[in-house]
Amino acid sequence: MQQTEQGVRVRIGGAPCLLTLEIERLQERMVALGHSGQVRVEWTAGINPGEYFQDETGKDIVCLNPYFIVLMRLGLFPLPWPAAFCPAPLYRKRLLQTLAHELRHAQQTAGLTDVSEKAPWLSYEILRNIGRGYIAVALVGALAIQWLLARELLLPAVIVGSVLIVLALVYIVLAYLNYHLDPMEVDARAYERSNWQEWEECLQLKSPPNP
């Protein structure tokens, strides 16, 4: 990551740009919304456009990836798109939407929204435990298939494999619906669509200075 004291360098639509974050304005905006303003925004790499979490001290952390935007959201999955192949106006809008989305989660955690006390259909702990259970079943199933194939019992092996596939699909559907219908995610997606312009002063995009 080409990060400087002034910001982070990124190629947008093939042209070099300097992306800077006005953290004081961001904190002032959060305070105006009733938040404590104790939010840290970090630049990240990878392909995940954005993430929100709290550290061990309870401070809100927003991770923002300047190299990939959310081209569109496909329910459970935000579709990432590289900044190098994105026109600057779309890049700026999508990056601001991602910032607004993650900051909305900080507002929700602070109890500043109507959905702060609403839980998803399945808790993420339950969903995670279901996933771990499926992994265990899949491992046993793989051993069973290997044992059946070694004895040329093709039909039972196909049946066991089919059951594993169906269970995997059921889990994927559960995870998709749970995320897609999560009240906090629904609220954050609606907020990013309608309120992203409120955060325009927090991000500055300009040509980098000559070295």
C-alpha cells in the first residue's frame, strides 16, 4: 500500500490519485449524530471493500479499502471491483457509500438507530456452530465415500455425496437469508443509498503532488 502522511496513493481509472481522509470532520459528524466520535478509520488491502468492528477496548474501528469498491451488493456478497478499472465519479460515490455503511454500524452499536436492539433471524454464533457441524459431517462423509468407492459401492457413495451437497446448499441459503434479512444490514444498506453524500467532506480525492 503506497501510503504517505498526506493519504494513500491509488490508481483510479488508470490515473494516479491521492486519497485523503478528514478524520476530524468525520468525528465531528459522528458527534452531531449523537455518537461519542471515538471512531478510527484504517486503510486496508485485499479485496474486502469495508469492515466494521470494535477492538478490545470497545473503540469503533472502520476498515476502508481504497483499492476495491462495492460495484453492487448481491445479498450476502458485496461484489468487489478494482479501482484501476473504475471511473473517478463512480469510485468516489461507492467509496463514500461503503464508508457510510460501516459508520452506520457504529451508530447501531451505540444504540442510535431503531434497529440497534433487533437481532437477526439466527444469531451469528448459531450460524457459525451450524457451519462447524457441517464441516465435521462433511469430513465423515468424505471418509465414508472413500470407503464405499474402495469397495465399488457406487450407488451408496453417490447418495452420501448428494446428501452432503444438499446440506451445503441448505447452509448457504440459511446464511444468505440470515444476512440479507438482518435488520442491521437492511438498515445499513438503506442508509448508504440515501445518506452517502453527508460524508463527502470526509474524503478528498485529488491528483498527487509531483515527487
